[in-house]
Amino acid sequence: MPSPLTHDDPPGLGPYRLLARLGSGGMGTVYLGRSAGGRTVALKTVHARIATETEFRTRFRLESDAARVIGGRYGAQVVEADPLADTPWLATEYVLGPPLDEAVRLAGPLPEAAVRALGAALCGALGQLHRSDVVHRDLKPSNIMVTAFGPKVIDFGIARALGDDRLTHAGAAVGTPAFMSPEQATGAEHDPAGDVFALAGVLVFAATGRGPFGDGQPADLLYRVRYAEPDLTGTPAALVPVLARCLAKDPAERPGTTELAAQLHDGSGEFADHLPDAVLAEIGRRAGEVWQVEPRRLPAPPEQPATLPSADAPAAPRLSRRGLLLAGAGSVLGVAGAGAGVWAWLGRDGTAAGPGTGPGYTQPKAGPSVGALKKKKLDSVWQKQTGGPADDQSPEVPMVAGDQVVLVANAEARGVDPRSGESRWTFSLWADDSWQVASDGTHVYRILRVEHGQDLATKTVSWFLAGVDLATGKAGKHLAPVSDAQHNGILSRLLAVADGTAYLAISHGKVKRYERQSPWFVIAVDLASGRRKWSDPVPFHPARSDDNHFIAAKATGNRLVLFQQTNDNKVRIVARDTRTGKVAWDKPWNGADPRFVRDPLAVDDRHLYLGYGPLRALRLSDGGQAWDTSAVRAGKTYGPAVLKGGAVYTVEKGLGLVSYGPGGGQPRWAEKSAEGPRAEHVVRPVIGSEYAYTYSRTDGVLRAVGLTSRTTEQLYTTSGTRFTAHEKSRMIIASDSHFLAGFPLR
């Protein structure tokens, strides 16, 4: 969906006037543009901070070359490019159709005939590349646009010529883990057989709605790609032997694109004849929508209070099947671009589910409109466009680290000045995994991947725990090894850091199927000496699980408290003794949804405080329940808790902000605002010295509730859905999957 231009976007690039943003991420921004003659294009640019690096300019030029190689039949036709401009840009036709992942989400798994036609056409596309000695290296559903005339392969950001490893660090796994080949996952040479492996994964997704190796954390996926057998459940029986051969671990056992195309489809019929009506209708909707986009630009953040305009774009009417095909023919005449598939470039592979959405969530009863307050909505101090979250769960909460906050997204960590929103530094991660970085509130630590040797046959890879220089973002000295002869560092998690100790989880061993079947160990490392203080196994889980086993963690006193996701999608609370690593207690958190319990844990030296049901306190000593609110507020539901100034704060669903005493759970006060029931109870509140801040999704505002008046005193317009207090700078950081903003904390 196109969104308005920001105040600092250029008016145009080359001969093209910019109309809207198609998205922005860690690498660059993609715009919708139009020439003076009326040709609509997608314009891909590189962020200024990256454009100064020779390596990224070279990558950008190679991407343009690869797009030209595949041509307009199988890809988005390159219209024009200027890789040498101050802001390098690439203009391609605007493809009239959705990405394959959106098509499957819309219409469900495709019928066998459509999968076969899709596969044969993609074989033609890959064959075109391979004959020119180019490999794509990142074929996935979001990189394949579905049009009425056939699929088009886009995004060649990591494509390269065969045998050219100048832009690939030895041993680095570059690509999308769910659709990587085993050789690519280990950083070895990715040749045409690797593209065939990825193609088979794409076809399994098209036929079943999921990849052959499930989903979840990138490190988990890399492991399964290398060692697990593909899951072809639900794939049409006749396609199973064909795709199983393509998914062989040994590249030599996979067929070539010509042989595979012959096994998939005989080439008869029109491609559109095989598509479900829902997909054809979506193609038609997009064909009409592109002409309705009018240039809109968000104002610069004003010094005086102002209200941000809505970024909603008008919907377009759907076309009939015949009208759709006529509209599709227009793409040949020059209505063209990369469409929603730009998300492959932007670092997005699915939309993060924010708090308050999805199954099981019900909207709070609406109270009187916030507009009835007749208060002017204040704006943020600053706002920034950012990339998507590191995983497909809710957006990551920024970590507080000294005088800055640290965000992890798009396989990079970024230090941000909370007063201005400016990035101070960035560093790349080896996979999109937020568990590689942790903060103790003052310092930042990371898991660092180190390669040894240049020869692919003899090189080795090790992982180390290292500190991060918060002035530059560079890794400091290796504090301790993470991997060793017994443990497999590729599946490591930096759980928490506190009181000079880092707590990690590491798996080891190879299995025939899913990584969850291999044992995990939780270890403690002394940061001063690098000595491993203890190591203790996580209980064995034989059932298959695609999600991260660890949801949240915090160390306090003599307890390491972990929220762990079980194979049946439930949550257990596990407390370990920080002195020995032994499990002190382990109990289920009944009714907790793993999607909504990723907030920082609310613990003090005696209790763990839990919401998502009655507000209750568990004793850290033995896990027993110290108190809950059922006696005074029976049947009420609360969100995540926050501790501040000797009190527990949370949002009661249907009421608003409430406060309880931490010792015995005595009610202290409740919000008196008429609009309190509109507060999202699943969004963690922020507590300042004068105000407590809660979020209303319905009104798009952050409300400042006076701690003395207990009523709403100020409103701030926000697009954020998660809020973090940075007390040193007196700022609140609002974030969501593509937006970052700063608000005053009082």
C-alpha cells in the first residue's frame, strides 16, 4: 500500500516525479514515481549512509545488471538507472500483481495446476539468469510477483556472477534462511543448483502456504535447512517426488531448470487460466489503484503542536475477470514497477502482528471520544521511518543502554540518540535474530561470528561473546567463547546480562528433523574473567516446534527468570538459581498468548508480576502465588505490569490505568478519565514522575494521565504501538514495524 512521502524525501529522481513511498527499510527506500509522459515506475534508492560505501554502490550496480539480464519477460523491466548519483537509484516497471506470499495469503494454497505453471515459468526465469552465469541467491515468495501473464522475479540485491565472491565474506550465510540451500546456509558456493533448491521451497509454499522447513527464528531455520528433512505434508502427491529431489542436500542430486520445467508443466494454456479468481481480482485492484495515487507529503515535525495527517490511501474497485486481463495487458504498454515485492529489498518478509491484533483479542469497550476532551493533540519531538522488525512476531522493544537506545531489526543493531532520533552507529548481525544482542541498561553485549581461514574446504567458524563500544558500535575484545567442541554456537541466544554475568542458551547435536529435538543448555559466563560459571540442560522436547523456545528473560538477585514457549504453543515460567543454574521452579502460565508476553519482565527482589488475566504476584523464591486481584476485582483482565516508585502499574481492560501495592496487592488508585476504557490493555504503560502514559489504538494517541489528578491531561498523536521509557534523556521512544518517534517523559 503506497504511503505519503516524508518531509525530507526529494521531489524527484532523474526525470521522475515522486508520488508516494512503497516502503523503507534498513537498506533504502522504494518510491512510486511517474515520468512527464505518464509512465509509472518503481524507484529504488540506497540510504545516504550506505551510498558512501564502495561495496554497496557496487552491489547496487550489480543488481541493475542482473535485473537487465532477466529482462521484462521474467522480471521487472529496467527502465533507467544511475548508480553513480549522490543518491543511487534504479527505475523499473511497476508490476501489476501481488507478491506470491500475499497471493497465497489472499487466496489460500494454489491448486496443483497453478503450482505447476508457476514452477515451469520460474524455471524459465532462472534458466535465463543461469545462461548468463548469474545466480539469484534469494528466491522466495516475496521476490516473485504474480501477474496475469506469468510470474516475475525481482530483487537482485544479492545476486552475483558465478564464482565472484568479492562481495561475499567467506563463510557468511547471505539470503533468506527459510529458502536458502544447505550450501548457502554454511556460506559455501551457491550455484544454479542452489537456486533450484530455493525454487522447490517456493513451490512447497505455493502449494501448502508454508515453507518446507517451517518458520521461526533465522538461526533455527538455518539449522533445519542443513540437517532436517523437508516437510512436504499437504503437497499434491504427484509433486512430492519432483520437489523432494530438488530439495536434496547434495546439489549434484538436484535436476536442472530445463529438466524440472518439463516435469512440472507442458506449457499449454494461458497462465491466468490457472490462477484462482481471488488472485486475478487482486491483480485488477492493483491495476486500478496505481492511477489513483496522488502526491502527498507529510509535514516536517513542527515546533508548535500539530496533528499529523492520515496516511490512509483510497481503495480501488475490483475488476471483473475480463476487465482484469485487459488491465493486465496495460503493463505491456508501460504501466509498470516492483509493486509490493519491494519488501524483499526493505528487509520485510511478513507483517509483524502488533499488540491488540490477531485471534483472541477483543477491542475494549469504547468510552466517550477522546475528542470530547477538546484538547489539542500534541506532536512528537521527532519521528523517523525505520525498517521492519527482526522477526515475524510483535515489533522489538528498544533496549536502554546508557544515554542511547538500541534497536535490532533487519539483521542489524542500531544505536539511536533518544533526544533527536539520529542513528549514532550500526553493525550487522549474521542473521535476523534479536537474541544476539542484550543490554544491562548501561552496556551492550553481542554474540560475534568469527571466521578462520579462507579456503572453503578447511575454514571454520566460531562464536564469541563480546562487548560493544557505544561510541562506534564496534565489537570489543572477545570476552568468552560461545561455541566449543560440544556446543553448536549457530543456535545460541544471549538471554540476559546482569551484575557482571551473561546468561546464554546454546543447543548442540545434529538431528534428523527439527532443531527442537536437540538439547539446549543454559550457561552463565563471568564477564570479567570469561569463565563459564555453570551449564545446565533445558528439558528435552521431542515434539516439533517452529517458534523460538525463549520469549523473554531477566536476571535479578539469585534468580534468572525465563518465559519459554512449549511445543503446544503455551508458555512456561522457569526460574533458575543464578549461582548454580539449577531450576528453582517451573510452572505453566495458563492462558498466556506467546505473542503478547514479550515485554520486559516486571520483577523486584521478591516477586514476579504477571497480567494477561488477573494481576498477580509470584514469589521468586518458590514460584508460589503471593497475591492476585481476584478478591477485589473478580473477573477483570490486566495487561503487562510496570514497577515504579514502590508501586505496580498496569491497564485494566475496560477501565484504564490502575495501581496496586507490590507487597500484598492492595488497590492504590484507578484512573478516573472517561476515555480510560479506550486504553489498550495489552500495551505496556510508561510511568514518569508526573504522568503515566497509556495508548489508545482507536484514537491513535498516547495519553498522559496525571498521577495526581488521575485523569487525561495531554494527548500525543502517534503511529507507534510499543513505548519505552528512556529516563536519562526524559524521553519516551515509540516504535512499531516501520516507525520510531520520541515524546517527552514527565
